[in-house]
Amino acid sequence: MEKEQIIEKDLDAIYIGNLNTVDENLKLPLEGKYGSTFTWDTGESRFIEKDGTVHRPLHGMGNRKVILTVKALYGGCTGERVFTATVLQEAKEKTVTEIRPVSLVAETGHSYRLPSVVIVHTAQGSQTTVPVIWEEAEILEREGMVEVEGKIEDSEKKALARITFRDHVEKKKGEEKKIRFFPISDVRLKKGTLYQKYQQYMLDWLLGVDDGQMLYNFRKAAGLDTCGAAPMTGWDEESCKLKGHTTGHYLSGLALAYAATGDTRFREKIGEMVTGLKECQDAFQGQKGIHPGFLSAYDEEQFDLLEQYTKYPEIWAPYYTLDKIMAGLEDCYLLAEADMALEILSPLGDWVYARLSRLTREQREKMWSMYIAGEFGGMSGTMAKLYQITKKPEHLEAARMFYNEKLYYPMEENCDTLEDMHANQHIPQVIGAMNLYETTGETSFFDVGRHFWEIVTEGHIYCIGGTGETEMFHRAGTTCDYLTEKAAESCASYNMLRLTGQLFEYNPDGRWMDYYENTLCNHILASSSHAVDGGTTYFMPLCPGGRKEYSTDENTCCHGTGMESRFRYMEHIYASDQENVYVNLMVDSVLSGEENLEISTEMEKGSVVIRCGKDMERNLMIHLPFWGRDARVFRNQMEQKVKQHQGYVQLSPCRKGEEIRLELPVRLRLVTNEENDHLVNLACGPYLLAAISDSREFLELPPLDQFRPDGQPFHFMAKGLKFVPFPEVDLEPAHLYFKR
């Protein structure tokens, strides 16, 4: 290579971690793979020094953006590269003012367990959890009520647990599933909509991905020939400790793409990937430090270090990566009938059980409570789903071992302790709780899911349905204080939609689908790149004049979920129970199989037509969107008198050829923010409208009577500003929040 090429390759290969949320010292390399020497400079040495030492701003100063510049020198030639790091401000100091008592009902003569955390109120106005050590109480007669005290750190206040003993404790009967969703393989999107257009971009990109590159890190870790494939980049770069996670998402993306299209090319790619991973798993067996069944894109060292409570970024969420791999294999098995995927999964599940069963519950809980390092994605749900396939008791027991009491206990108690917690570290854990409820029927897991959803959607979401800023939950009712370039992580919305679908199965209420439609349309749909490059926004910039950035080669978490989100929502469009077929989302599509329905929309005209392709035996339940509750319903051109129940209208079974038409009120409307009445959003139909402007100040919204149509559906002009549906915004600077 020429000297300039060496410098370019060395600079391109630099990876120094997730710079979006820096809270630990950075390891800045001083030399490149091919021989370049590096020197670093920083524009804000008081926050990041030249050696990578990080000094977090005091709480109240806000997060700080720091520019890092690396200069490379090789053979007299030079080059440079610039990185942008966001250094998180220090956490709030918390003074405990009140400790919520623990209340427990136990059965006489049976063992019981007190939680390892208690819920506290602080002088700063927050609720949070803190670890507690309960005093040993010698209970001679287990009847009536017994009180036990506990100690928490840095407080003289005592925790209190009240245990009520009863001769018999009747188990609470939980909710039963009332509906099922039609499989993705029975649903096809119709051409001509943004949903189909952006899905096609992802389909085309997935077909062009080099499977050998996706297997590169696995083959190298297992000691196999990498077959000339190019190394992975970004979060999967060879020196990165999260490598392998993108491959797991890729497996899910391929399986979902196959289910959504029936295109056998995706099944062929699945075959190549699964065969390659099986070869890696076999090659790992017998190696020093490797236990039976193991598979990952690195060896077991990170798992060893996690058990020693090693912090991020020295390790980076090994069980999170494992979850993506296992979930991808499960999708390949369930959606594409790739039997070899189960041959990998079952022994890998055995490995998880063997690894975690050696630890005490206290050790595991300490691991899972660690920021980032202990993040385990949806492993509880992944292992529960594996148990549903294999019926191995060890796999269900392993699922229970991913019990994060710091999250689950307050959610069971319906207490919002989410402030300063990492959003997408915990949403998949709640999905896992719902999987465990489905598997075990234990009502506490359902309570976790229901209460968490209500807490998030009632106090922690932006207008687009997204949650979290710089990946973190903040205090409820404060999202308008965090309208920044790093708002609303796409992963979080993707997983909130999955959780919404789980809850809907037990109670088909329109409120679930109200949230679902808004978030799907105005965040997930809006997160897609407008090109065939696999790109998805990591954060959604909601600051004035913010510009979307699509993650394409950094292989972020949201790039991974983006491979899945273009397909998975299709399973929630249609559902059924014994008496009804549900149409939940107004997405142009065709349902085939035991039912045959077709949805066609001209949303700009407020028209939705549902055509029946065969005689139905069940009623038709149609969800009226939250913005169109006063819709008129026609059946074969005749207006129907219908009653709404939980956001749905019910029609008697349709005959082949019948047509149901909805006339929805499509008009400009203001969306107010309860937490800040000085800021509003503008919407029309299902879309939030964005103003195209590079102003970095909040714009004043023109009066609605000054808006005029601008040629395309949902496009308007007012006072020289162009307003367009947010999903249509590409790289233009945009505004979603306006001054009244």
C-alpha cells in the first residue's frame, strides 16, 4: 500500500467505543494496525484530556459535546480524523427522605424472600431503588404479622418489611390471552406507501450484505479461516467488545424478510449463516477456557470478567450480544424452518444455564444492576422462548436467572423509579417478563409489563412516541426539557412496540394501538434511511433545526434493530379471537390464509377501504385511530350506525366482495404538551408535520387558517415555511416542536 493508503486505513480502523454516552475514561490508541502513529487533541481538555481521561460535568451543567481530533503520521505523510463525544454530566446526589415499606404475604411453613432493593423517596424529588441488607429475624411462630428491619447505605433511616403469614395463600389468577396475531407470512404490504418503500430499501440492502463479513468475527474467534471476508466495522470492529451483536440482528432481519416476502433468496442466506455459525460452535468445543455449547464472536473472557463485576467499557454487555445471536437463531428456526439453528441453540442454552447456575442469586442481581456491562437485552425472554421449543427445564430455570430486581420490584409495585435508568437496557427486560408470564403464568411478571408500559407512555414519551434522551430515562413529565439532538433512541421505540403487542394479546383495547400507530408512523417509519444503505437513525433529533443521521457503517444497536423493524410491525396489523377479526393498523396490506382482507388507503382524502376476499365467519373489528374517532363507516356504500367500544367498531361477518369504507376527519390539528403548554406540535391525519428550517431557535407556529396545501399529500406552506410529514424528512433541518 502507498503511505497515504496506510494512513487512511489506520484512521478508518480506529474505534474508541460508544461516544454518544461517555461516562468513563476513553482508551485512545497511539498506533494503527498498519504502523501509523497517532497523536490526540481535544477542544475541551477540562472534560476529556489528551490521554482519554474523562472529567464529567457537575450535575446541572448539562452534557457536554467534545471534539476529538486524531493526527496520524506514517513515513512523513499525515492525515487526521475527527470524532464527536458526548460526556454525560454526573448523576444527581440523592438524599433519602423516606423508605417505602415492603409488604409481603407468605404461607405458614413455607420459605419466603424479601427483595434485595427498597424504593426510596429523595430530597431531590425523585423515586429510586437502593440495595438493602435485611436483619436476620428469628421467627418462632409463623402466624400473624412480623416486622423485619433493614439497612441501606449512607442513611440512618431503617427499611421496614411487614410479613403477613397465612395458612393458605391463594394464587392470583392472571390474565389469559384473548387474541392471536396473524403470522407475518400471511401479510403482504401493498406497493405505493412509505411503509412498503422503506421496507423495500431494507430488503434490497439485506440481499446485498456479505454473509462472510457477518461471520468474520465468529470465524476468527473460533480459529477458523475467515475466507477472505472483509472485517466488520464500528461496534463490530475487531477491537470492540460488542462484536457479534449485528450478526444476531442480521439473522432476525433475514428471517423476518423471508416471512414478509416468501423470497427464497433470504432462506438461502439463512442457510449459509446458520451453517457457518454451527461450524464455529463446533470449532470452539475443546478449546482452553471454552465450555460445551458456547458460541460468540469472542471467547468467554468477558463473561468471566462480568462475574468479577468489571465495569463498562472494559467489558461491554456480553449477555446483550448473546441475546441478539440467540434471538436471531430463534427467528431463523421459527420463521424460516432452519432446523440447524435449533441444533446451535439448545446446547447454547445449556451453556447459559451451566454458567449462571454456579452463581448465587445475589451475585447475578449485582451483575444485572451494573450500567451497560450487565445489560442482558431480552435474555429472559429468549430463554423462555427456547424452553417453549425444547421443554428443557434448565432453559426455563436459566430464563428466571435473568431477574433484575432493581427494575422488576418497583414495576410490580407500580412505582416510577425510571429516572436516570438506561431506557433500552430495561425495555427488553420487560419484554422478557411478559415472555415469562406467558410461560409460567406468574402474575408478578404481567404486572411488571403492564405497569412499565403505563409509566413510560404516561410520563416519558416525546410527541413521536419515542423515549429516552442520551439513551436515558429522565424524570416523568420532563421530555420537553430534553429536546436535543440525542432524543428518542430508535431501539427503545422498536422494543416498546413489541411490548405493546404482547399486552394487546391479553386485552385488545384500542389504547394500545393508539400508542402503537403514532410511534410506528412518526418514529419507526421516520427512522428509515431514504436509500438502499441499511441506515436507521440512532437518536431522533428533536431540537430546533435538528438533522437526522442514519447509522450505516458504525453498526450501532439501532442499525441492528432497523434490520428488523421494517418487517416485524406487520404481525400486529391483523389479529383474531374466536368471534372477531381485528384490523388494528391502517397500513395498506393484504391478509391471506384463513381470512382474506385487503386494506387500501387514500389517507390524504380521509379514506380507508377494507375489502373482503372470502366469506367470513367472524365479526370484523376495526380500530378507529385516535385522531379519527368520529369517522363515518359505510358498508357497500350504505352508512352504518356503529357503536365504539375501546376504540373499535364491530361489524357483522362480511361476505366475499363486500367493501367497508371509513371516512376519517383529516384536518390540521394542534397537539398540546401537558408538561409544557408553551410548546405544541402540528399534525394532520396520522402524521406529525415538520417545518423545514435551519433556525436553531423554536419557531412560532403560524395560525392554522394561514396554511395552504403545497401540491403533495400532507404538504403545506404557511408564512414562507414548508411543512411536510415527518417520515418524509430526510437530511433537511426540521422542527417538530413550536412556540404557541
